[in-house]
Amino acid sequence: MSVDIARYGGGFAGRYAASALWIERVITHIVEAVSALIVVAEITILLVGVISRYVFLAPVTWSDELAEMLFLWLAMLGAVVAYIRFSHMRMALFSSTKNLRLHGLLEALSLVSGIVLCACLLSPAIDHALDEIVDITPALEVPNAWATAALPIGFGLMLVIGLLRIGRVARWSDVFLAFVLIAAIGGALGACQPLLYSMGNYRLIIFFVLLVGGAVLSGIPIAFAFGLGTFANLFWMTRGPMSVMVDRFEEGMSHIVLLSVPLFIFLGFLIEITGMARTMVDFLGSLIGHVRGGLQYVLVGAMYLVSGISGSKSADMAAVAPVLFPEMQKRGAQPGDLVALLAATGAQTETIPPSLVLITIGSVTGVSISALFKGGLMPGIVLAIVLCIVVWWRYRTEDLTHVRKASWAQSGRALLVALPAVLLPFIIRTAVLEGVATATEVSTIGIAYILLYGVVAALAFRQRIAWGRLWPALIGTAALSGTILFIIGAATSMAWALTQSGFARALAVSIVGLPGGKAAFMAMSMLMFIVLGSVLEGIPAIVLFGPMLFPAARLIGINEVHYAVVVILSMGVGLFSPPFGVGYYSACAIGGINPTAGIRAIIPYLVALLIGLVLIAAVPMITTGFL
């Protein structure tokens, strides 16, 4: 772990930078190793719980409690890993400017915002952890502080890393200006405190629209923007202890239902490592690869099947696109159309279980996750049909004279190879619906199944499995989980602040009072979540606005599963729509295609998705028919 001091120049500045980098590397190795081991521990604990309960009829009473305690550590250490890797979700529209001076300042502002938030929450987090010493867990009979200590340690580690990066990833002058800017905003809020009090709930526009919105647009990670806006509101507008905000942070991140998030993310990594996705794509290609637009149909079908396994949209696209894109380009498909269809299928499959967004919306609104799993299947098929209509129109004249149709024997062999992968989505869904495992636990069954498949494929069929990628996959799981869960924690505290102010109730009353009844409410919700999905991504938007709007939907008689599906698909359309949708740029990165190439090509697909979305919203039976 040696550090080349020469690369930083001589003198004090060079020695400081090299020492800071060495310390950061030490912290990185330790945090990555611990977080990866926690992922392994969570998988083991939950799998043991399923086996002991369902096979031996002897439930392990402490397994859920231990898993929940470790989960908070995974969330916070995963957030630290994501912070180290610069992978916290952010809107890089303006921070990616080619103006080097402005870019440097915005990057420094992003760095300083993290330092300020962690510094502000560190002391309240310590107080919160100390308060939990007297709270003894029922099964393990240990202080709950063993779990809540993850909060101050996580905030403290991010604070240390942020301070170590001053002068290395951002210039001292830019960092100074960023600190001055944040201090000036805080001072202005303090000076205007009497005026803000007199504004009533209109002051929320200052904190949660102007402050948070400006922070998000400047490229500050979404979680930090939410946290800073919430902290500023509570600090200047209330007299309560800031540990309340930390308590809401913990409440959002540690919900046991969300434990399925890291497990399904790891499941997605395993699918890619073992080659399961490739076998499914090869089988579908052998069936319809010879027809006009055949590989495009395969892409739509493969995304539907893979989404039912991994639960992670990035993992879905990364598993399918590299397999199909080279052959599609050989057949004459334009790069822009490829990335447009990939992004459209990303939106189409948002409700295919086990979707992380489905799990999140169930955890924050109280809607049955099992019912959401059932209700999300048919809408995905409806959207697949409308996308296939566009594919048929675009590729109706495709020249396939050089493409050979696979024989029935070849298709049969492809089916035999792909059968374990094809069965996996049905195994996962059946395990939940039949009560073998909860939505939280079922991913462990999938993980065990894929690992067994990998061992058999390697030993019996001499298939090369990249087992060396398991450790990076565990670390990647922790990082992506930390990114998601940290946003949920920040959004939960922000939603609580909005609820305490009375804004949530006022919003629900105003929406219910809209003329037009259910139709107007649904139309407004669709438009609202398309916009929110494009600027905030799905999970933050759901955590923030779900608790406010779902009670209103119930009040006017809209089925909550139907409403959840419409909301998720609306956010998916926004998420994968240029120029703001982050999902669209993820699809471009995975496909290795310039984003500008797909902007015009994606328009027909977006129109088709909107038509399908309106159809799903207007016909609730599409969602509720199988409940």
C-alpha cells in the first residue's frame, strides 16, 4: 500500500496529500472488507432462518433481530463505501459543464456539502446512540446501541474522508469558496428567521424547493441535499433536538423489509457472474432471432425475465445489453435506436417483481409487497406489447437474408442450457406466494440456487465461472445498497419534517378536492411522478411523497396496488427520459453509446410507453385482476 509522494510534488502540500491518500486507502480497505462480510452474514442468517422455520419447523427467534442490527451497519458502511467511490446518486446536469472553473467550484461544493452535513449530524448521532444504551433487545438481550453506533461511526468516517480529500480532489481555493457560500446561506437563514416564522408553511418553499432544489441541480448528491435542507429547516425553525432527525434517518434505513435491497442487488451480480442472463438471451434468440426485429423482441423479453430475478435495473441492463448489442449492430441497427430501446425496456420493467422500487413503496406506504408482486406482472406485459408494436413498425423492412433460422434441435439445446435461469423467476415468486419465505428472505433462496447452479455448471459442464469476481460483487453490493438506503434515510427525515409542518395533510386535502375525482387525481399523480422520476429518481420520490399521496388515493377509492403500479411506471418513464432522466444515461453508459444518439430515437418508444401507461391507469383490472 505504498504511496508515490513524488506525484504530489514536494514540500508540505505534497507530503500532506500523499499521507491523506494513504490514510484514505487504509480506511477504504477496512470498510470494504467489513461491509462485504456483513453482506455474507446477512445472507447466511436469513437463509438459516428460512431453513429452520420451513424445513425443520423450528424458527430461530433471534435471526431477524440480528439481521436487523447488522442491516443498519451495512447501510451506513455501504454509504461510506459509496462516498469513497463517488457513487452517491446525483444530478450531474450542471456539474458536468466543460467550464473548468465552474466545474471545480461545483465539485468542491459537493465535497463540502458532505463534510458539513456529516459534521452537523455527528454529535446528534452520538447522542442518539447513547440514548439507546438503556434499550435492550428482546431476543439477543443486548443494548440497541450496538446497532445505532453505526450512525455516528458512518457519519464520522465520511467526515474524515471528506476532510482528507481537501486539496486532492478539490482545490483549496474552491473549497474555501464553497465553505463561504454555505456559511453565507446559513447566516442569511438565521438573519431572516423572524421573517421565515411569519411566512407560515410558505417557508417550506425556501428550505425544500429553493435550498434542496438548488443543491440537487448544482450536483450535490441527492441524499446530502435532502439532509442539508431538512437540517436547516429543523435548526432554524424548531427548538427540538437534532437527534430527532437522526432517529428518522435510522427509521428510514433500518426497516427490515428493505433488507431485501442488498440481497437482490447481490443476486443480480451473481446472475451476471454465472452467465445465467446470457443463456436466457441465447434461448430467446434461437426462437425468434430470425424474424424481422427479432433481436429487438429478444431484448424486450430478456429484460422482462431478468428483471424478475435481479431486482436491480442497472444489473438488468448490464446483463442483457453486452450480449445483444454487437449482433444487433451487425444486422444494421443504429446505436441510437439500441440505447433508446434499452432505456424504454428499463421503464417498462419497473414493476416486474422483485423490483426494488416495489419493495420500497411497500415498506413506506404499508401496501402488501406480495400483492404488489402479483399486480406488477401484467402491466409489464402490456408495456412490452406497445414497445413491440413500435419495434415491428421500425424493423418491418429489415434485411435478414444473411440470418439463418435455428433448428428445433438447436432451440431445444438452448432451452436445456437456459432452463435453470428460466425457472429462477418462478421459484422466487412461488416461494413468496406460497409462504416459504418472505419478500425479505426469498432472495437468499435465489442466491443459494444460483451458487449451486454455478458449482454444477463448473464441475459437470466445464463452464468457466469467474468466481474471483464474488468479492468485488460483495463490495459493490454494499456500495449500491448504501447509496439507496442513505437516500431513503435522508428522504424519510425530510418527509417527516414536511409532515410535522402540516404540509402533507394540506397537500392531501387539496388533491382530494380536485375537480374530476379519480381520473383527475390519477392524471395529476402520473404527471407529478414523471417529473419527479426524471429529477429525483424513483426511490427518493417514493419515500418523500408516497406517505402523503397514498392516504389520499385510498380516501377517494383508488385501489392502492393499482395506484402503486401507476406511480412506479410513471417514475420509470421519467427516469429513462432524456434530457434529465438518470436512467437514460445509465443505459447509454452500459451500451457504450453517446447519449445524443438516442434522444430522437427514443421519442416513439416514450410515446408508446405513455399510451400504455394511460391504458393501465384507466383499466385497473390489468393490475388487480390477479390479486
